[in-house]
Amino acid sequence: MTQRPKAWRPSEERQTEMDEYLWDRETMRVYCDCSVSYPLKSFGIAVAVVFDGSVTVRSRKKYDTTGHLLPTHGELQALQYAIEQTSAMLRDTLNLPTRVVVYSDVNHIEHILHGGDIVTFADSARRVAAARTSFANKWSTVDLNICYLPPEEQRHNPYYAAAHNAARKEASIRKR
């Protein structure tokens, strides 16, 4: 077995940080991603939920209903899916977190969610807002945040990679 060059491996600090994320009992981290399949006219959306020593990856295929296969539209669907899946998973969690952070790799996600791109993504943004409201109603003691995951945080992050790979796999699968 060949090892990767040292420059490709995470630093000890980064490995420690990823382990701390895994065993954190206060903050549930949810990494979401989407992948576009132009030939299949669909998105693969996926989430990786990291909390209290476990990682759960869930994915699904969403067919485009807008007539446009815009990656940002798919990312908004992945955010909605992430919030819904997190809410469902909290029902089975013995140790309830104090906060949930959903990470998106779209650098202007907060701008879109706060009405910054009203025309193009309005319906998807409204569905994300509805999912957030439903989450807040069910889990009033849990603080839900949506944050941008910059490239330096994506690097050497196995949880983000799990969501990314699951979305790519889902996007490539033909109709079931």
C-alpha cells in the first residue's frame, strides 16, 4: 500500500479538530452538498450528520422542477433536505444538542436565504425558510444556524467529503 505524499495528508491539528467534531456533544454538524446530472436532469443531494461519536450519511435524487439545472438551486434543496433529516434524526437522539450548524459550500448562501436573489431562487429559499420554521417549532431549545463552509474548511474534512461523494453518487444513478 502506498501512502499519500505528506502534503496531501491532514496536519495533526486538523485530525484533532475532526475528532473533536465527531465527539462533540453540544453541537451537531450537518454538511450538505448537491451534484448536478445534466443528462438525467436531476440533482443528487446529500447530508452527513456528525454528532456524539457517529456520522450518518443520507442522500436522494431530486428531479428538476424549475426547467433550470442551477447548482445553487440544488444546494438550496440540499439545505432543505438537511434541515428535514436533522429534525427527523433528533427524535432518535438520546443526547439533544444545544445547537445545529448546517454547512453549505455556496459562498453567498446567507445572501440568498435573506432574499438577496429574489427572482431566481425565491421558491427554494421559501421552502428552506419553512423547513427552518418547522424545525424551530419542534426543537425550540436547539439553535439552528446555516453557515458557509469555505474551501479551507472543506480541505481534509471527511464529513464534507462524505456528503459530497454521496451527492455525486446519487446524481449518477439512473431512475429507480
